[in-house]
Amino acid sequence: MTEEELARLCDFLYRRTGMSYDEAKRYYVERRVADRMGATGSTSFASYFALLRADVQGEVEQLINAFTVNETYFYREDHQLRCLTNSLLAEVIKTKPYDASVRIWSAPCATGEEPYSIAIWLLENWPQVDAYEVEIIGSDIDTNTLGAAREGVFGSRAMMRLPPDLLERYFVAQGEGQWRIIDELRESIRFTQVNLVDRAETATQGKFDIIFCRNVLIYFDDASRRLAAENLYDRLNPGGFVCLGHSESMSRISPLFEVQRYTDAIVYRKPMGIARV
Amino acid sequence: MPLIRKTPEAKAAPVENLPAAGILQTGSAEERWAAARAAADAPSGARILGEALLHEQDARVREAIFTSLVRIGSETSVDAIVPHLRSDDPNLRTGALDALRAMPKAVTPRVHRLLHDPDPDVRVLACDLARAMPSAQANTLLCETLDTDESANVCGVAVDVLAETGVQECLPALARCAMRFPDDPFLAFSIKLARERIASEGDARRMADRHP
């Protein structure tokens, strides 16, 4: 790809997703574009870009899927899950009547390990799980991974942090190192396609008490990070929490949230006393 | 299984579609927040947001105004934000700087003018904005600052940025700046560090060229 072609492609991707790439990531970009050119039978960048701009056979979505990084595993960064049951949920239910619903959003959820982990963790570690309607939604921009998340079949690499008794309780062996999450759990989580920098798309998800938004903001540039932070803020109930990845800090992105330091994790909170929209 | 699943419609919230200008002037904080966010998609959004920024007192709404101006990323956006670099309110000043940093393409053509602002505090912030510019452009502007700016503070920040972006060609301007402020030991120290760093990077580059 020439410098100009790379710039055009990066600009296109940025406008569609908020993901920011430049000359420094040329190898990463070229590899993915080459894959898509091969898959679409394009013989030049110009012909591929024309096909992309016309979104022939959903090529925009295919390209976005090729650019999103989807490797994850069960119980990743489990200190935040401990924080969820040791501290965050107690704060959330303080203001809720018994039997109320507690809404948790995993965005991006990739192939579903995170929302399923949250569900298993709650069932195992939150004594009040039966007292509230816990609604877990997993969202991602990548439709391929959402399909895999709905399918709920995982390889041994994704299960490396799960104790054997949990594996037995929540999964059914499929052979050849594959495990399928039990139907009851699979059917209790809703998966939706959402672009975190799209205000309208995020708004359709309703309000949440806790949002897990881990390891995605690092892929955005400053402008998209700010926008995503405001969208997350908008999606939270007053007093709701955002959990970011261990290398991410909301304080460097937006002053909207209060930093909350708990024993198990640092999280970010929408101030109380902000009216519900 | 106590976990439940609901249909998307059960909790869906409508997207705000508000006549931004009026609400930004008279609405509640919550309405102004929503209107500021919606204004990024409105015709004349940057102008409307710029006017709102002049009187908005709520920090949260201001943040939404800044983000929408960044999202628009036009010259009008930059013009709406720049005057707030002179604000006495440190939160507003920082918010303005952060917003400008987030729109480097739109800001780059204005950095030269900001580096010649009569207010040295604005010139200090302009040096910081130059950090996000293409290095060659930033180096030219900052070397000019080292040669002409009367404020040691402004030159100090320019030196700080050049320590990151500078190349061999910047060394003479750094030396001249040290001579212009002979009684400022901190600036002399910063310049010494910057020169050493640029010189060592130049050596490393020459070595790499000889042994690819």
C-alpha cells in the first residue's frame, strides 16, 4: 500500500469505528487488508477500496471484524470480579428495592468469555444473586465474535483460569478440547452489536449499574476515547460503575467519573445525584 | 438460574433529538448535557456549542461541549475553544487544552498564531500543542520561539518539547537560547539535557545507518 492508500484506509476505518491507525501500524493494517483483498478476490487496493466504500456484501463489517482483537479467556483480571461481589454490588443495591433488576454490561464482550465469566462468578460468589433480577448484556462491534459468543463453545486456552469444578458445573464437553457453556447460562445472556463511539447505538442498550469496558479504549485516539467515555457515562445509572482494563485510566480520558479505590480494584463511578435521563 | 434475559426493547432509551441552541441556553443541566452531545450532529453545531461554552458553568456540560467540538473538529471548533485558554478558571483552561490536544489536525494551522499570542500562558500551552504536530513542523516553530520569545518560561516548555521531537538541526537554536537567558540556571540545565539527548539520538541513528 502506498502512503496515500494507507492514509485513506485508516481515515475510513477511523470514521466508521473510532479505531486509530497510522503509518506506525502499517504492518498490522496491511496484513488485514491483504486478507480481505484475498477473501474478496480484489486484485488492487483501488478495486478493494471501491468495494469497501460501496459496502458490497457487508465488506465494511468484515473489515472491522478483521481489525478487532478478540483474544480473551474466562476469569481474566479476576480481581475486578472479586471487586464486583465484594464491593460494587453492595453499593448498587443500597439504592434498589429488593427484587429490583441489576444490569451489567460487558462491552466489548468479544467471544463471550467476559459476560459468561461475570455470570458464573455471580452464581458462585454473590449470596444475594437470587434476590435480584441480574441482567447481563454482552456487546461488541464484531458480528463474527458475537456469533461465537451466542454459540458458547470454547477451547481449552480460554478455560485455563477456570477451576475444574466450575468447568464441570457450567460446561458440557464437546470433544477435541472443546467445551460448550450450559444452555441455561447461554440463554440468560443477551448479545448485541454496538459501536462504543456511536451515541445512538449505545443509547439503545438502556441504563446499567455496572459496565465492564476493558482493553478497548487503548485502541482509540483521544477524540474517540472522550466520546466513548461520555457514552459510557450516559449509559450508567447515577452511582453506577465502570471497570476498565488494568493498563487503562479513565482519569486520563475524562473528568466525568469519580475514582473509587477498593481493596480488589480501582474503578470509576458516575456521581450520585445526577438525574436519570 | 436467577440470571434473567430481557428483550432489547425492554430497556431501550430514545436517542435525544433536541433543538440544541435553545436548550443549551435555557435547559436544565441534564437537558444541556444531552443537547451538547446532540449538537455534534447538528448543522452549525460548532457555532452553537461555542456560544454555549461562553456561559456554561456546569463542569459536566462543559465537558460534553468540548467533546462535541472535538468530534466536529473544524476550524470553527478550534476558534470556539482557543479563547478559553486565557480563562482564569483552571478547569476551563485545562478542558480547553485537552480538547485542542484531541484534535491535532484542526489545531496544527493555529499553533503558529498561538505561539505569538500576547499572553505568555497561552504561548506555554501552544508549545504543548506543538508536541502533537508532525515533528518537522513543530521543530521549526519551536526553534523560532527559542530565538524570539521574551519569556524564559515559554522557552523552557519549548525546550521540553524539543527534547522529545528535536533533531540535530535544532541544536544551534538551543545554544542561542541559552545565551539569551544566561542568568536562568534551570533553563540552562533543561537546554543541556535536551542537547545531550538530541545529540545521542543522532549518534545512534548514524550507527544504525552504518550497520543496517
